[in-house]
Amino acid sequence: MEKALQTMISNMPEKTGKSLEEWKSILKKKAFEKHSEGVNFLKKEHNVTHGFANTIVTLSKEENQAPIDLVEAQYKGKEVLFPIYEKLLESIKGFGNDITITPKKGSVSIIRKRQFVLVKPATKTRIDLGLKLKDKPTTDRLGNSGPFGTMCTHRVQLTSTSEIDAELVNWMKEAYEKAT
């Protein structure tokens, strides 16, 4: 995915007439409320194809909201859960240097070649940890994916850092190893 994105950015001046930075500058002046408004503006006013328009708007928005801001926003009013998030990341980072941590509006995806863990502050007192462990049976602790649907195969509900034990770390490591 990263290589395809880099290729698209490299081809942007030739295909659209402007560099990504020039497009970002144009969009900054407009400050669209919705993603689709920015895409439609680029398509109608500048004859940019949908694929390029979508990429330009997406990359412009990412710049406006730093990843740390996304994580901070997730834990606003749920600060008691933040130490759990930090301990999870500390454990996961030990698996290898090929991990990408991708904060989103409501969760954080942990990706190797594919997402293998999803961390979501579900309530003010609980984090839902989604795992991708195909063909692994569920248990009382390693439940079905629940609200994660097909994004994950299993879910573990965490309410304290003490629940990040050897068993949980092993499940995350197994998910990491399968994400090739």
C-alpha cells in the first residue's frame, strides 16, 4: 500500500498538473467540512480524477490532525484507560521493527503487512482489543470479535494494566506472526 501511495504522489504533478503540496495549499484555503466536498471540488473545478482527488483530500486531512491528537481525542474523558494503551503498545513494539501504528478517529490499528491488532477505548472503563487470529477457538477471555465484525476475529476486554499478562502478549505475538 505504501509503495502504491508513493507512486501516486510521484505521478501527481504529471497527471494532475500540481504537486501534492500545491494541492494541499489550495485545499487549506477552502477548509471543507466534509471529505466528499473536497473531492467533488477537485473533480469539478480542477478536473482531477476521483482517485487522485480522494488521495489529495485524505493526505491533506492527515496533515491537519496529527496522529497524537487522534489518540488524545480517543482518551478524552477516559484518561484512566491510557496506561493500558501505553502498556499494550510497549508490548507490541517488542515484536519487531516492521510494525506501523495507525491512529484513527475511534481506534488505533496495529499493522505489519496486515492489521493484526486493533485498540479501541470502548467505554470509560474498558478497552476492546481486537486480534486477528484466524482458526483460533474462542474462550471465556478470548471472545468473538463482537462489534469489530470482520476487522478482527477475536476481542479481549481490558479494564486494567494487570490484564496485559503473558497469555495476552502471546496472543498478540501470534497475531503479529500471522500478519505476513
